[in-house]
Amino acid sequence: MTTTVDLRYRLGVASRALAAIGGGYLLAAVASTLLAVLLTTLLPLSRADAVTLSTMLAFVIYPCAVLWVFATASAGRAWAGILGASALVGGVLWLTGSLS
């Protein structure tokens, strides 16, 4: 028989897993796009090199986001942090004029 505390714990872990998988992917994708734009703008890199480098850096951002989600005090804070960081990076990307 599952108690209320046990059910809340399981739902918290499931929520963190969704935040880590989906939110971490969102953050890595938006950060990778912003990095590619910034690398082509600020450094003398070709588009292909900038995209390759930013994609490789996304492979570092994603696991860091996953680790951070499970290190926070609550699932709500994990969601707020991941979505807030994604919105911040997306806003900077929008300000660069790369998003239509």
C-alpha cells in the first residue's frame, strides 16, 4: 500500500526526471543555437565550424542541467531554474535577431 508521502516522493522524482530530460534538452538546444550565432559573429569561424563547436558544447550543457535538476531542493525549483535559464538564453537569442 502506497502512502501519501511515498506517492509525493515518486511524483517529485518523476517531475524532476521530466525537467531533466525535456528541460535540459531545451536549455542545451537554445544555448547551442545562441553559441553558434555568437561564434559566427564574434570569431572568424565558418558556420559549419561554429555549429560543430556549439553542438559539442551542448553535450556539456545537457548533463550539467540534468545534474543541477537533481541537486536542487525541490522539483518546483528545478522547473523554475531550467525554464528560467532557457527563457533567458532564448531572450538573448531573440535580441540578437536570430529568432523570427
